[in-house]
Amino acid sequence: MEVKLWSDKREREMYENFADLYAIIKATEKLEKAYVRDVVSSSDYESESLKLIAQFKTLASTLKDTVPSVDRFVDTYKMDCPAALNRLVVSGVPATVEHRSAAAASATTSAATVAECVQHFITAMDTLKLNMVAVDQVHPVLADLLASLNKLTILPGEFEGRVKMREWIGRLSKMGAADELTDQQARQLHFDLESSYNLFMAALPNAGS
């Protein structure tokens, strides 16, 4: 004997939508696992993932009154699909797009910090060229430079320029604010700044290309 799940056309459509939602979540879970296991190529994964996400968004919008919570739907039907929930509900974009966005954001941040470092190097060297050699004139610009260098994760941990700036800041901290660098000290600091700047530029990725 056939058991009907619905009593009218509207109920039938609702259950068909439930079945579609169930299928999309299951398909997304399988796709995520396949991508992680390298069974599917990045391009195939991305196109399929985009299609499933679009279908999910359309269906979720249609079912917003009957399925206010996708998490609850998953619990009700005892679906073990954490990767699908993350992709469809939390992220909303394929993993490949997420990774590209993260890499682009990181590159943008690094580029901005590199520009900041360059500016601080130039400011420090210009300060000495203008004969501004008092501790309270030199210390702040070196501190700004060191802070920028510390933010740049692409540099080696014991980058020589960073070490030299630390040493100079330590030396200046022991002097009075109105004390001035001797000609010899100013010349040495300028030399250290110039050599550190050259090392800095050489340490940047693709600097030589």
C-alpha cells in the first residue's frame, strides 16, 4: 500500500523541496571530501561548488518559512555533513575562492608594510642628511622603522637590518633626549641604514626579477 507524505499539492512541493535540500547538502559534503582528498581538480571543484551554493541559496530562500534553520534541518534528518554546512551556511563561497582571497589579502597587507618600511628607511636617512642628530629626533624614526620591520613576516627572523636597528635603539635609549650623535656615530648609523635598506630590498620575494 502506498503511503502519501502529502495531502495536497502545496505539501507535495514542500517535501520535494526538502528532498532537494537534502540532496544538495549531501552532494556538497561529498564534493568537499573529494576536494580535500585531491580526487577532483580545483577547477572542477570550484564550478561544482559554485553551482551547489547557488542552488542552496535559491532553495533556502524558498524554504525560509518552513526551514528557518538549516542546522536544525540537518539535525532532524540526522545528516552528518559538517563540511557542507561550513561551505553552504558559514562560508558561502568555494574553498578555492576562500584561499585566493586570503592570499590576496595577505599579499596586499605585505605590500603595504613593505611600502611603509621603505618610507621609514628613507625618512631615517633623510633625518641624518638634514643634520637632525639629537636623540629625540633620531630615536622616533628608528623606532617607527623597527616597528614596521617587525610587522613584515616575509623577512627572516634574525634579519640583519632588524638586529642593527634594535642595537641602535638600545644605544640611543641610554643617552639623554638632548644628546647628539657625534659625526662618526651619525656616519655609522647612515651606513647601517643604507646597508640595511639594500639587504631589505634584496630579501623581498622576486626582488631580483
